[in-house]
Amino acid sequence: MPWTPLFFKLDGKKVLILGSGEVATRRAIRFREAGAKVTICGDNIQPHLKETGIIHQPLKEMEKLIKWADIVVTASGNPKLNEKVASLASGKLLNRADKPQDGDLIVPITFSTDDVEIAVSTHGKSPIMARVIRNKIEDIITEEDILQIRLQDYTRRKLKKIISDQKTRRRILYDLIKDNKIQAHLKNGNLEAAKKYIDSLLEDMGVF
């Protein structure tokens, strides 16, 4: 399978979206919220989108806009128009909402909670099941998991300053995840107590 999941920094990227229906609107909002410069090319645009900085251009500007864009999204209800734009967008990053496997980018179903972001894709086979699976995953992430992420980040940054060997740092971090006292602190929502305990452990280990 010639696909691999990535998180792509969109700040300042130029995104052209062909179409102005429900799917096109969702993509436009998502790319815009990620910091991209978004232009919708279609017959119309929902008024509230303009307030977010999304620009609307008529279809007659399509070819010029394709040259402008870094990413092109085909999401119109006109298959022939989608095919034409996909052909003109050769060399651009292409997301085909109409035929996901024929593009270069697939936009997955995502959710974020604090420090966790998870993306789920069925490669266009079943968007409904992608949502179902996302909801199942979302339900099992706990507040304790979030605090553990923050504690691991705190510890990892400290270890990086004094231990150059990545395998040694990883071993220490794995051991700390299994520590009963740390688990108890985080179960009680006490991140600061867990940090103090980490500091004392590292000192006892001779890390500091």
C-alpha cells in the first residue's frame, strides 16, 4: 500500500478547493483552522465562511488558482470537472474527495483531546466506519493518559540534557510509566506531585 500517515504543517500553505457543498465546506474549514490560505472555487460559498478568511472565486478563475495553490482538493459534484482539475493539478499535492485513492493526500477523520491527536482513515472505503472507530478510540483515552503524556514530556526534556544515549532515556521512560507511585499520583490528578517524585527518583538514580 503506497500510503503512510503523516501530520502536515499547513501554516501559510495555499489550498484550492473545487466545490462548495458539504464536503468542500468541511475541508475548507479544516484547512483554514490549520492556518492555510484557503480559496473555494465554485458557484457560491456559505456566507459564514468569508468571516473565517476563506476566499471565494468563480469557476472561470480555476486554472489560474491551480497554478497558485500548493494543495488542490477536488470536492465538486461534477465528475468531469473533478477529472479536469485533477489533470491540471499534475505536480501539485492533490486530495480527491471524490476518489481518494487517485490523489496524493487522504484527509482522515480526526479528533483532538488536550495533547493527543488521532487520525483514522479507511482509505475512502467507509467514512461512516472511520467515525465509529474514532469514537471508540476517543472513549478509552483517560485524563490519567493525558497527565502521563505531560509527565513523560517533562521527564524526557530533563533526560535529554544529561543523557545522550537514546536507548537509555527510553528505558528510563518506560520504567517510569510502570511506577506505582507515579500511577497513583496521576490517578488522583496530581501532576505536580508526580513531577516532584520524578525529580527525587532521578536524583536517587544518580542522574542529577
